[in-house]
Amino acid sequence: MPRLLLVFLLAGFTIYSLIDCARTDETQVRNLPKWAWILIIILIGTLGPIAYWIAGRPKRKGLGGGPKRRILPPDDDPDFLRKL
């Protein structure tokens, strides 16, 4: 039973990686063309999806979404001082 579970998990990971690569914009895929990553994922088996996640998948933005703004105390904040 554990072997069967491992096979299903690896197949699911491969399918998920293949779909993720296929849906990603071609300009965002790193290090190789998109078609090459798809072939690597299909032909190399378990190592192909791992290689795609490490070296080919585009960098995703963090949870914050935008640039972090430094918090200033009121006496150093020019917007606050302008309102006075």
C-alpha cells in the first residue's frame, strides 16, 4: 500500500508540474524554453518536475504583493509633517 501511495503522489506531482509549465507564460519560464521544460518533465520522470521547480519555474511574488514600505515615526514622516 505505501508503494502505491508513493506512485500516486509522484504521478500527481508530475501532472501538476506539467500543467503548471504549460500554463505559464513563455517569457516567464527560466533557463530553458518552455517546450524543453515540458519534454524534461515528461521524459525524465521524477527528476524532471523537481528540476523544473528548482530551475525553471518563475519566481512568484511574496504574500505581501507589493514593495514593503518602511514605517516612519510621525516626526520623521514628511507626509505627516506636511498635514500639520
